[in-house]
Amino acid sequence: MQKLILLILTFGFLSVQTAPKKSTLSVEVRGIKKSVGKIFVAVFRKKDDFPSYSGRFKYSIVDAKVGNTTANIELPNDIYAVAVFHDVNDNTVLDKNMFGVPTEIYGFGNNARGTFSAPSFDEAAIELKQDKKIVVYIK
């Protein structure tokens, strides 16, 4: 009977899963030209979802302030791509002209910039292992 109890306890402890460690990603957004609207900061885990805002993993929305502002997002430790835009007119989307070129300022992790499109996931990715602060310049 004692062996059975010991066996049950052993497997019980082995099957307990610990929650993934979480850290805070602080994204300081610089280059804000107007204190109107909101700053949208989105993080992505899967390459297929990047940079579509609707495909984001988590996000934060903060008030725009001329100069810079910071958004803090708690995340499980992992690799993430970061995308930011200034929604000046508060319509919750990155506005574009008739050619698909953004008319609101934006930026990406590592300050990556694509030539004729968004950068790749890898170019905008950061590794989160502990609390971390990054700076994203929006243009």
C-alpha cells in the first residue's frame, strides 16, 4: 500500500506543469509628433500573423504625447516581433492612401524598416527572457 501511495505521489508531482515564466516588455515609442489619438503597440508570436494588427498576440494602447510614451505588456518569455503605429484620428486602424502606403506614422522592433513593405518577422523580432525595455522610433 505504501508503494502504491508513493507511486501515485511521484507521478502526481511529475505531471504538474509549471506556468511559463512571464516578463514585462516595455516599449518606449519615440518620434510622436502630436498629442492627439492613441499609440498602438502590438506583439506577435507567429510569423504568419505579422504584421497584420488583427493577427497580434497581445497589445497595448496608450495616449499619444509629443515626444515619447511607453507601453508595458506582460508576456510569457518567447520571441516576439513588435509593431507600433500612431492612430491620430482614433479610428483604430493604420490609415493608408489609395496605393496602400501608410499615412500615419509607424515603426517596428529593432527599428526595422522594409523598403516597399513591412520588415520580416525576424527583422522586427526581440527575445524576451526577462523584463526588457526597447525603443521604437516611429516615422
